[in-house]
Amino acid sequence: MIILRAVDLSFAYGAADVLSEVSLEVGDETVALIGANGAGKSTLVRLLCGIHGPHRGKVWWQDRDIAGQPPHLIVKLGIAQVPEGRQVFPNQSVQTNLRLGAYSRRLSPALEREAIEKIYQQFPRLAERRSQLAGTLSGGEQQMLAIGRALMADPLLLILDEPSMGLAPQAVAAIFEHVALLRKNRIGVLLVEQNARLALAEADRAYVLEHGRIIMSGPAASLANNARVRQAYLGSEIVM
């Protein structure tokens, strides 16, 4: 079932067009959005999360147009973002960062503790560091914390913006193992990722964004073996 549908989104910074008539759909699946730096991926994320309002187009969440709605309302509706660069609160503990993720839910203390323990079960490393300041964590641990904080909002859709950025290969592998678990838990994922090989290997479907336009979409496995995608993003090797 489709839960998020963007239709003909366009956006410009001044006279510079960044997105032009971008349309995509996400259901209870993992959908990848790949593209080079400057393609407009992060701008699209900002539109979907309410940080910017589109100049044209609509963002349908289930049966409601949420384009231009404030971010706090969009989070309440069921869309959570893991931002590029993680953006944890460095001077707060791991546990406090997680508590802040549930702010929109107004949980009782007992339910908040239960929600946090679920995150610790999914990310045992965070449980070991629950009292540690987030700014002292490794990059991979901070990414786990950013994902856990977003999951505290109990989303139906999680938008991951460049989750592999700046991480060592071992940390990236660990993060993508957790992304795979989200699909099993029936949480929709929009995976916005410059590392096309990783994204296409993880996703069910994918979109390719170039110069602010969707130029290609389809099953991720098919795009991974498309000649144009291989040449532009994967090299010439065929991905099996």
C-alpha cells in the first residue's frame, strides 16, 4: 500500500531550479533515491519533511496533502527523518537523545521507558552507552543513535538521508543490517543515498535523480543492471 506520494514537486533557490516535476511513491517497503552530489536529493527530503514548501506540486500522505505543513505536524502524522550528518545532540546523553525523539508522542514515563528499551534491544551498542554523551560516540554509533531517535517517534515511514556518509566500511555494514530489519518490521523506508551500490542492493524499488529530475525508476535489481546506471553510478560491473 502506498503511504507517501509526491506529485510534480518543483523547487528553486532564487532563480536556480533545484527540482522540476519530481514524482515518487513509497509504501511499506524500502525505496532508494540515488543521484550524485547536487542532484537535489537533500532538497527533496526537506520538501517531504516540511522544512521547505514546494513551489509547485503536492505531497500526499495517505489521503492528505501535507505539502508545506510544518515539520512537527509531519512527524506526528508518521514521517520521521534521519538527517544527513546524523545531527545528534552532542552534549546530551544517548538516553536523552532518545527521549527527545519521542517528544511529539507525549508518552507517560512508563511508556517512554518501554519505547527506549525497544531501541536498546535493536541497538545493543547504545544500551552499553546510554549515559555517554552523544558527541563522544563513534560515527557509526552516532548513526545508530540518529536512527533510534527517529524510531522513537513510532513512524510509518523513515527517511534516511545519506546514512553511509563519513562512516568506515564496517560501520556502514552494521547500519545497513539495521535498515534491513526495518523492512521486516513493516516500516516504509526512503533511502536517500549517494552510494548507489549499497542503496540498490538494499532497496525493493529505486528512483534515479539527475539535475533535479527523476530520469529513471523501477525495481532496484533492474536498475542495478541498467547500462546507464552502471556507467554513471556503479562502473561497468553488472550487479547480481
